[in-house]
Amino acid sequence: MVRACGLLTHQDQPVALKDISVTLSIREFVAGVSATLHYENEEKVALEAFFVFPMDEDSAVYTFEALVDGKKIVAELQDKMKAHTDYEVAISQGCQAYLLEEDKSSRDVFCCNVGNLQPGSKVALTLRYVQELPLEADGALRYVLPAILNPRYHLSGLTEDSCLDLKTPIVPLENLPYTLTMVATISSQHGINRVQSNCALSPMEYLEGDKTSAQVSLAEGHKFDRDMELLIYYSAVHSPSVAVEMAMPERKPDSLMGDPAVMVSFYPDIPDTETSMICGEFIFLMDRSGSMDTPMSKQDRSQLRIEAAKETLILLLKSLPLDCYFNIYGFGSSFEAFFPESVKYTQQTMEEAVERVQLLKADLGGTEILTPLQKIFRGPSIPGHPLQLFVFTDGEVTDTFSVIKEVKFNSKKHRCFSFGIGEGASTSLIKNIARVSGGTSEFITGKDRMQYKALRTLKRSLQSVMEDISLSWDLPPDLTANMLSPEQTVIFRGQRLIFYAQLTGIVPPEEATGEVCLRCTLQGKSIEQKVTFSLQPKYDSNFTIHRLAAKSLIQTKDMGFRETSARERKDVLNISIESGVMSSFTAFIAINKELNQPVQGPLVHREIPRPVLSARPARASLCSPARVHSSHFAPSGFTNRAACLGTMTHSKKSELLDQAVLQSSSHGQKIKCRSRLESMHHMKKTHSSTYETNLQSNCKGNGIVQLIFLQNANGSWDLNEGLAKVLGMNLEDIKAAHPTKGHH
């Protein structure tokens, strides 16, 4: 079933959404957002409209208000059931009413009811939220303003009422009736180097001579036809920091909002030690639902999601350590496994898996990920090979909370690394299945480097991680820090950690300082990092740190209507009401009882359309192999750049992964292999099956990544034209420089 985004109603009629304006304030690594949607009822009848829009899972929505013909109506956060009742009563009495809530099926979809919008009325609906900004591997802070809400698929038999059960008309992009304007102010004590975007921006303007403050805006005429992404680069983003925020003056001490709140940010310097876990069971769960046969983004010539995922899966298969175990599952309305059980990683099993990956299609219907997950978790474990689960999906599911609960229940036996593919992937699903299992999540859209992000994730899964994580505080005698953040289980290299705490007791004089120390262990060795900070709280009218702390608490307890226990539901409701941060069990309700005239007759429903591309992009596919009968390349005495390509131990293979990640990150390149692997087959030999491939002349991507693509299971390469081309060398010159190897 197609689900929708935009201002919607139940009768498939358009509503005049004029424009969307966003004011963005980024301070260090926190974003404060105010988004206003301007509507005008140009008809002669009163309207009731239904607005559905996406938002990042980590957003803490704390304000909703309506400006109706110059009159401001501020919404109140209530228990969701009471809010619904009040809304219906207000509508029946002829009052204007506005209701904002999370969808029952996912925390990253929001719904807004607009009731009794009078003829000629102009309404501006404003919501405000704050969120942490994730840190990319190259040091960029990433902010995304979601625009694309993918179609969502219902789990078979699921009857839960969802605001996504609506269809919306589509129009050519040039006929889209609304636009987006955005102004972003960025400030950092470390200095701002640059800002990049997937959309056209005005030139960045520095507001201070020391480059600690800057402003950018979207270029005029931007159509809201894609997710808008900003990448912000500071001069020094890895420094630890502590911020103390003043409590709400009217709240009582010893309450969440009545005490000062603390945000602690660490970026641990983890040594790149040899991994202690050279083995593992790697299971790749590949989304093969029909939605994977759509483009990565709404841009022309964007690659299909299924093809990008297949390319990446092959690259990961090539990069696994020898003697590990692996299996591949494809899922949709049903699921299929490559092997009945996970098999040992050898040249033969790797070749067989690569061949079968090339045949995968997005032909399994819906997106039911829960059943294959249950099958995987209930399977026998392999001693000495901890389970590492890699999930590739566009996240178009409505049983989000059931999936998260299943992954969390089995978090002691595995780590989950998730990839959201394409614009509109569910941040609620992708982020949470990684978060509750101690893994990491990545989002890949049309211009992102999926191969690079996948290799970085694989590298993390092979690392020894920092464990036994704890914070200790050195504070004055009458002051105590109580942790508000959930327990952190592991840290990977390159990760930033954010903790929240509540300060209870007597706040000391202005000059007083405190110290917080992060402790953890790596392969039995203790590592510490300390930071000293001022204990004097600073005032923030938005109470950003308090609300981010509340959101962090809510995320650990809120599993949606069907999956949250009665005790946790009560806790979520109390935290949400006290902090003003929306949850699954609360909603904003605003009622305007001062209408100039009563409503005449039934309300009319209207809906706004979404854009559609004029043409479907050509399908992109993988490299076509050519069999080359050649010697295995295992050099012993080269001094040129080919000398690094011998038969590898796991550590050497890991080093190559490092090079691929670093080079991909620094050059912003991705492999460009586009013709299918149609002629792949086994060559039966006396002792082994040799897998060889030759890159086509149009494969001009990152050399290190292409080397991994050509690699055998044991870390060696076959000496052929494909390898020579990647190295930028002549095949005969390589053979002449390495005469000790014979030819098969």
C-alpha cells in the first residue's frame, strides 16, 4: 500500500500549502529547528486537513503552535487519549482545533490534524525541536531535514491504525505547489571551516572575524523534492566538552527540569590495536521488497537501491576474514537463505555466494523483517564465532517496534550493523536496531559512498571494542551527578559518546569547577579521558540539554503502543509531560474557541500532492567478469607499489580495509562498476576453485576498493589484466618482475 507525505485528508483533494520555512540554529553539535508551514484556505467552505511528515528519530519535539489570522494558539502536551477526545469535542462544538502526534507505528513519522480551517483563513503551523547531530568519519556534523516519506508496508495481519494509511496524488516536479526556504546559523568555539549540501546554497557568510559564527541559506526557488542535507566542518571537532544548563525557574528541585542538566561529549582516542577477534559469524540480511527496485533518490540517473546494495554486499563478501562463517538472507513478504546454515568462508563458498548475489532481484513483495530475524536468532550459535548481523533495508516497515524489541531481546548474543538505503529510510528502525544491540547505523542516499561506509562498518565489526564503560565525577561535597543516559555497552574507534546527567544539591559559586572522567577497558587494559568544566549553569530559553536528556530517556523506554510494558508506559508519560518532549503516548492539542462564525455544514477534506520524476533512471549493475588463466600473484621481492599484494593474514586484510576506508573518505570516490557479472562460473581444479574477474574499461573508481573487489577469499589476487589495470601497470612488466611464479 502506498503511504503519503504532505498535508493530507481522507478524500484525496488538494490543499493550498504555500511554503515551508525553516530556521536552523546549530551550536557545536546540537541543532535547534523551527519549522513553519504556511497554509491558506482559498475556498468557500471550512476544511479539515491531515498532515503527515517525516522527522529524524532523534528529534525532540517540544513546541507546537498555530498562528491563525494573527492570533497565536500554543498547544498543550497531554496524554494522547485525552488529546484525541478533546480534539473531537472541539470539532463537534465548531471550534478550531489542532492535534500533533507521533504515528503509532514509528517514532519518525508525525501527524497533524487541522480542524475547522475557515474560508479565507491563513494559518501558520510551527513546530520546534532539538536534536544531536551525528559525526561522520571525515569529521563532518550531519544535519538532515527530511522531505521524503517512503511508502510504508504493513506487516501481514497488522490492523493497528496508522496515519500512514492514506494515498496522495503525484504531480510533475515543475508543478509542485510549495517551496522550501531555509536559513541556518552555525556557531562553534572551534571555528567553522566550510559547509556543504546536496542542495544549492547561498555563499557562506561569516558573522565573526574569528570564523566562529556563520550563516548559509538555501538558494532561491528550491523545490522540496528531496531530503535536504548539510555537512558542517569545524576546525576541531574531536575535543571533549561539558555544558551545564540552568534549570527551569518555576520547577521544583530534585525533578528532571528543576535541576541543572549536564551534557558530556567524549571522543575517545582508541589505539588501533590488532583485533583479538579474528573470527565471527557474519549474516547479511538483504531487503528484497518491491520498494528496493526504486532509485536511491529523486535525482535523475540515480542508481536503483537493490543494485547499490548488491555491489556493496559483494565488496563485503570479498573482505571477510578467512575461516569465519557467513550466510545471506533475502527478505520481503517471505525470506530465502543462501545456505541452510552458516558456512565456513572459503574460496568456493565465497564464489558461490557472489554468483547468487548477482541474481538477486527486488521481487519478494513487502518488507517483513521480523520473521527472518527470529529465524536467525533462534539458530544454533557457533562456538568462538560471535554473531555479527548486517541489515540492508530502505526501512519501509510499520512493525518497527516489534523489530526493535526482537533485536533488543537478543542483544546479548549479537551486534547489529544497519544500513538505511535511499532517501526516506526509517530512521526509527535503522538507528534503533543498531543502538539496542551495540552496533552502528549508516544512511546512504544517492550521492553517498555506500561501499566506503560498508567497509568502515565491517572494520568496526572486526575490531576489539572498548568495554566496561563508566563515568566518574569529581564535584564539590554538596553536589551530585545522577546519570540520565542509558548504559553504554561498547565504543568503536571513531565514535563520539554523549552522556546526560542531572546535578542535584547546592550549586557552588561561579568560579567553581568539576571534573568528569571516562573509563573503559581495551583488551584488558584501562583507558581514561578527563575533562574539567565550569559548574556555573548557563541559561537557554529552549532548555536544549534538558530536552535532549528527556529524549534519551524516552528512547530507552518507549517501544510504541503495542510493545511497551505498563510500567515503562507510565515512566514515558511522566517524562514526556514534565519535559514537554513528545512521545508515543502524548500529543499536542491546541483549541481556538474564538471563531468569528460557526461552521456551516460538514467539513471538507483536502490534500496536497507529492512530486514524481518524469523518467525512470536506467538500471545500474555490476562489473562483468572475464576468465583469465593466470598464476596466483603472491610477490616476494617487489619494491614497486604492487609489492603489497601478497597472500594475506587477517591483519593484512584488515590493513587493506583501513586503506580503503581512508582513501574513500579523503577522496570522496566510490566504485563505479556497472555491467552485470553474467559469465561467472566455477573452474574445477585439482586442489581449489579459482575465482578471477576483470574490471571493464569504464570502472574508474577508487583503486583500493577495486583491489578488494578483485580479492580472493584467502587475501591473494590472481595475476591478470584486471589486476594490472587497477595497479596502473602492464601485465607483462608485473610477470617479468616476478619470474618465480609459474603459470597455470
